[in-house]
Amino acid sequence: RKALLYAAIVIIVGVLATSLAQFQVLGLIPLKNLLKNELHADRAATAAFFFWIQFAWYFKPIAGIVTDAFPLFGTRRKSYMLISSLLTVACWVTLYFTPHQYSKLLWVCVAINIFMVITSTVMGGYMVETAQAYSATGRLTSVRYFVEQFSYVIAGPVGGLLGAVAFGWTSVAGAAIVFLMVPATIFFLREQRRRINSKEILDQAGKQFVKIANARSMWAAAGFMALFYCAPGIMTAVFYRQQDVLHLTTEGQGTLVFLSGTFGVLAALIYGGFACKRFNLRTLLVVFLLFGAAAQLGYLFYSTVGAARIVESFNGFGYTLAELAMMHLAVRATPSGSEGLGFSIMISVRNLSLFGSDWVGSKLLEAYHLHFSTLVIANGVFSLIAVPLIFLLPAFMVDIKDSQPTPAAPVHGLAEALPQ
């Protein structure tokens, strides 16, 4: 079908643009390298920088309710996506001219992420609408993660090279990538314009809040995700270890990102092409969250360049499988009609837990001088806390396979599934 093909093009380009141009992907090595080696920031300061520049992502639900309930120029998706993409490009261009000072870089990066959040939120709502319409939540989630992991495959070598040249080139690359959304939105996003009066808009916003507030299944899934992601983080600690202990150049670090992304792509193919169609979501969550925890514990062996390549490959595979299962759950738990708001709440929980825990982990290393291996063990073991709770998730949400229609949630939400 032409409509489905066009939707797929928009989703693929949108996910690629909003993933590859993030500071945690293409900008990761150049920006962390600048903070560490030019501004001489320690691990805690670098993790704090990344926590605060991601600030807008923690409030993604605000963008969700606005885009779901308040059409812009008659559309809920197309106008928002086009305008926010252009504003993001403008902010990337601004970053090119920003002096290399901690606070000034931070504020411009925050602005980039504010407009990127709007684009990503609209894309998420559009993806959920399409997935639920075609009963393809698992497969479309795997497509999303395939594109995201492919972004890492690109970002590894390219980010490594950008880390070795002037930082301005990272700004140019980020602007060019986000601009891809503009032609994709203009030519392929089909959406009928709607005229809604002010009373209807206010009523719609109220209905969105009420629906989300009463979505017990969604809140339970969000709490479950928070437990998995809030383990003391090791992302920044690993970056510093790569340079200070393994003595890797930015190109060498890019190779590790490339390996992780390549095996992440393999994980997405397995999940979407086989696993989600053969097994129900509860089984996938149990098995793949164990994989994810094991992948994190692999950093105990992060002592040589050869070992690092093996660990990053295994982590790219195992942790991506865990993330796929978690995002599959997020799509399943999102209430129909509140796709942008509901899904953005799930993603905000993930982002806040993930980047907050990285700051906590780095602070523990700096303030209490914990050994790297101690932090790794705490990270892996803490992630396992969420696994037993999988058996408390409601059957209507996790006991079906992909391509089977998701049953409506029971009236009392999780009353029969979770202890009161």
C-alpha cells in the first residue's frame, strides 16, 4: 500500500534524523572529548553536562499533550515536525559559533534538544498510530531500533573522526542530518487538515489528561521501566576508561561504537524477524532483560582493547534486545488516542532514569573513589531487580505475540495483576 510505504519512509527518515543527530550518538565522542580534554571536566562534570542538556527529554510528555491535543495549522503531526526540524537545524548552526565555555555550550545544546524533543515526540506518536493500526507493535519497534542501531554504526567511525577535528564540523553534520526531515515531511507525510474550534481543543486536552491519568497499565509499565534503568550508570565512566586506561584515540573509540551498533542491528533483526512473532512479550522481557544485565556485567573484563571490542559487541547485542523488549512494552501500554503523550511519558521515564543514573555513577566514582568494577557490579545486579516484576504485568498486555491484536485493557486496569 502506498500509504503504508509513505509512512514507513517518514518513520525511517525521522528516526534516523532524531537518533543520529543526538549528542548521545554522533555528538557523543566529539562533545565528551571536548569537555574532557579541552575544558578539563572530570567524570561527574561531564555526566552532569549530559544530564542537563537532555533536560527537555525528561519533559517530553508536555510536547506529547500539546501535539496530541492542539493541532498546528490544522495538523497534529506534519506542521510540528516541519517547524521543529527547521528550528533544530538553526540551533545546530548556532552551536558552530558558540565559544567553547562549559555554560555557553550547555545552553545551546539545551536549545537543540528542546526542538529535537518536539520532532521526536511527533515521530513517536506517528509511529505508535501506525503500529497499532496494523497490529505490528513488535515489528515496528524493531524497525525503529534497527534504524537507531544503524545510527551507531554510522556514528562510530564518523564520530571518531569528528572528535579528532575542529568541533564546528560536528555542528555542521548535526544540522545536515536533521534537515533530512524537511523533504521527508513535505513529500511523504500525508495528513488531512482539520479545523477545530477553541472549545473542542480545550475539551480534547482535558480528555487527554483524564485518559492518561486513568491508564493504570501505562503507569505500571512506566514504573517497571524506571526500575530497570535506574541502576548506577557507567556510560561516562566507560568513556574516560577508554582514553585513560586503554589509551584509545577518538577513532579507536569510534570503532567500539561501530561494533556495538553493528551487533545492535543484528539484535533488531532477530527481534523483529523472529522473536516477537514466535514468543509472547512476557517471555521476551524475562529472557532479554537477563541478557541486558549480563551485557552490563561484561564490563568487568574491560581491561584491554581486545576485551573492550568483545564487551562492546556483546553489549550492543544483549542490551539492545533488552531495550527492544522494553520499548515493545511501552508501545503496547500506550493508550490509543493519546499516542504522543503516552509514549513520550514512557520515553521520559527511560531518559530521566538513564542519564540521571549515569550522573550518580560518575559522582560515586569521583566523590567516593569507588573502583570501576564495583560500579559495574552494582549496575548489573541492580538491573535484575525488575525481572521478577515481569510476572506481575497484566496478561492482556504481555501474553500475546506480535501481529495479534492487543486486547482492550480491563476496566480496573491492574487491579487483578498487581498487589493493592
